[in-house]
Amino acid sequence: MAYVVTDSCIRCKFMDCVAVCPVDCFYEGENMLVINPDECIDCGVCEPECPAAAIAADTAPEAGPWIALNAQYAALWPNIAEKKEPPADAAQWMDVADKFESAFSPAPGEATSAPSASGAA
């Protein structure tokens, strides 16, 4: 079992979930996050942290259509391990329903630079 991000995250992208994830299994798109189901350890700490209630267990009825989308985009988007600022208009989008068709972007988010493995500059 794993957790998934649903369309409630689209255009909100608050990222409180990223700050508490012990395994860094979130991946960032231009306007939403997804969870890599192969990396999620089902700890559940992310779910109550989401102000938009966009995270659900993959066994929840509302998770069904989002399971494949999370897996697909986790393979394409950059990993995110630190919380960033949400979009300026995030609060305006938080209560908008059914955002996928009108607002989803398949574009990746901004990758953060990782420290060099060798430590050389």
C-alpha cells in the first residue's frame, strides 16, 4: 500500500507533505506533486499535513484514478526533498473541485540542485 496525491493538489502545491516525508518520495510537477508508489513506505505522516486534503491512501475510493498518474509522473518529474513556497494563488485554488481537466500541467517542476557526490567543485 502507498499514498497518492489527488487533483486537490493541482495549483495548490503547498508542500507541507514534503517537509515530513521520511523517505523523500514526492516528485514535483509544474503545478502539483505526486508520490512514487515504489518509494512510499505507507507511514501516513504526509496525509494530515496537506492543507488541501490532496493525499489519500491508495485503497481509498477517491484514490483510484490517481494511482496510475502518480506512478507515471513520479518517473518523469524531479524528486523534491525540501518544502518550497506554494504558488501565490494557492489559497484561491484550494477549494476548486475537479481541476485536472482545466488546470493540470504535465510539465516538470523546477529541479533543485543536489550536492555533488564527489564533493569536488
